[in-house]
Amino acid sequence: MKITAVLLAAGQGTRMKSDQPKVLHPLCGKPMLWHVMEALKEVTTEMPVVVVGHGAEEVTKYLGASARTVLQEPQLGTGHAAMQAESLLMGKSDLVIVTYADMPLLRGETFEQLVETQRLNTGPFSLLTVIADEPRGFGRIVRKPDGTVESIVEEYVATPEQKQIKELNVGAYCFNAEWLWGALKRIEKNQKKGEYYLTDVVGIAVKDNLPVQAVLHDDFVETIGINTRVHLSEAESAMRQRINRGHMLNGVSMTDPASTYIEAGVQIGKDTNVLPNTHLHGDTIIGERNTIGPNTIIRDTTIGNGCKIISSVLEGAVLEDNVDMGPFARLRKGARLKSHVHMGNFGEVKDSTLHEGVKMGHFSYIGNADIGAHSNIGAGTITANYDGEKKHATVIGENVFIGSDTMLVAPLEIGNGARTGAGAIVTKNVPDDTLVVGMPARAIKKLRKKKE
């Protein structure tokens, strides 16, 4: 059976008061449209169709090859929006799920339940409903004595008695495709609003004595639709709780989930402990048995196993196993810390590799450098890698000792086993096993190699 989703994403979203299309506003690091599409992947078999309108170019660009798009112009209501997908789907799908792209909390299993209900339904479609005390503008569900749906009454036309109904229309439908395209053509324009409403297909089915089934959902939070930034913040909180709960059920510890911010798609291994006020963003992958935080921000970074990161900022970095850093350390794009590296407080690394066992003191900056295994970078060391026009590399060998407050003026190579005195300004290459001191640094003796 072929199942296709049609996402309605053409609305202007005026209450968001934003130049950005509503469906591209981020929720836990991903556009709300992304969340809906991810949920629908679990139940559909075909590429989705997204009906675009306001901000069509931006939405289409974001979607790329992940969906087919069709333009609704002019925008004459939800029924009219669904009509636009007919040219792409006529005769090519058995069931069509129609839902809104601004309902990012709906889960895949909820859509599965909706589809399964329609599989068993002898009528043309099934819809999702929820019981709630706060209507939030949703239409009321009026049922027949046999439990099928008789009508959806929009709030602006509901009588006082109908407004007391607690069962609400969520805005997610599963249609028999063949019936849908004909029914959409039968919708009459609403004279008050001048639009075609998708909910009017209920009346069409009832008129034809066809049963409309409703799936009563028990989680109102999941059905939150986003029309304002207040709604967006509510959805953000709900999604964050869901994400954190999922990680904890998979073996991740959180001292205080309420103050832990993890975006969708972040991966965390078991027995890792995420401490309060930690923010994990983007394409971040964290291994097992790590301690992350508190007060730490990590973005687009890969972290191995057994690391300890305290009150630090990491962006576009790679850490291997058993690295410890912080507090107040920063890794910028291109930083790579190999196993057993120690990085002290108020240090910064960019576009550099620190090989196994390197110890980097506090108040140091390492940029465009390669530092050999088991070298020691003293406090206050600076790689002067930029000459005002180009950046240059610093290459430091293995078992090197860089004294405190050393200035390394790139391009520069320092050989294995070399040492610099405190406060040295090194402007020329240093041979293996050589001690340099002074300003500018000069060699004063050849060091004796330690016996193996």
C-alpha cells in the first residue's frame, strides 16, 4: 500500500511577527517542519509533498531533495491548499495523510495509529482528536450516536453549547486517496472568509452516508500547534523534555534535566553524565562514560569515551578518549585533541592537533599548530600564527617542553625533545633536543637525551 503525506506549509504565520517563514522557525535545533517530516517517515512509503506559499523560495530551498513542493497561490484556505497536491498524487497513492507543518510534536506512532484506523475504516477518512480544557482555536468534534464524526464546528461559528465540547480537531487526517480528490472539488467557498476549508469534507462524507472515524489521542501536549512565539516556547519545552527523557532511558544521567538543553539529533553514549546548564547543539556525538558540564556549550563536536569537560565551549572539534579540559577552555573549529590530552583553564585551540598525552597549560592560545605526543605547553604560550595577511603553521615535535609565556612566531618548527625558556620569543626553527631562551630566542645548549 502506498502512503503519502501532504504537509500544509503555505500560511503566512502573521502572529509570529517574523520575516522568516513560520515552519522554518527552529525547535530544539531543527525547523519545526523537520520534526513533522521525521515523524511521518515512520509511516509513509512515498516522498512527501509540501504545499508552500508564504516564503516559498526559502522553504523549498531548505527542503532540497527531501520533499516535493507545490505552490498555493493565491492562498484560499486549507481545502484549497490540499487541492494543490492532486496533480502530483492523483492515481499514485492509496492513502494520503494531510497535516499541518506547524505541529512538530506529533509522533510517528500517533500517525501510525491514525493510518491503522483508516485501514480498518469502511469510510473515506479518519482524523485525530484530543480532549482538552483549553481549545486554542481548534474546531469542536460533534459525534453521532454510533461514535463516528458528524461534524467539525469551527470556534468562530460555534454556539455556546458547542463551545462546551472538550473534544477538539487536531488537524491530522488520513484519507482514501481516490475519494479525497473528488471530495475536495465539492467543498464550497466559505462566504464569510472567502476560503475553502478542509474540515468541510466531513459534511461531504456524512451527506453521502459514509462513516468518518476519529482517533482520540490522550496527550494534549503532543497536539500543540504553533501560531505565536509563546506556543513555540511551549513546544520547545515539551520537545526538550521528550529528548532528555529519551537519553535518560538509554543510559545517560542528568542531574537536572530541566536545566539541560539537548537538540534533536545529538547522540550520547551510556553512562555519560550531563550536568546542569549544559547545551548540546547540532551534529554532536558524545561517547560513553563522559562527564559533561556544568555550564558547557558543545556544537558540532565529536567526543570519545571517558572525557571530562568542565565549564567550556567546544565548536567543530574532535576529542578522542580520556581527554580532560576546563574550566573555561575553548575549542574552535578544526581543533583535535587526541587521547589523554589535558587542557587547562582559559586556553583556546583552533585548527590544531594536540597528539596523545599533550598537556596544555592555562591562558594559552594554540592556532594552526600540530603538537607532538607527550609535549608540555606551558601557561601563557601563544602561537602567533597570523601575519596580517596569511596564517602560518607551527609544528612542535614529541616530548617538547614549552616554557611559560613563550611566544611562537609562525611559520615555525620545533624539533623533538626541544625546550624553550620562560618568556622566550621563538622566531626561528629549533633543532631536536635543543634549549632556546631569550628575545629573540637563541640556542644555549644541546640537551642530553634521556636513556631509554
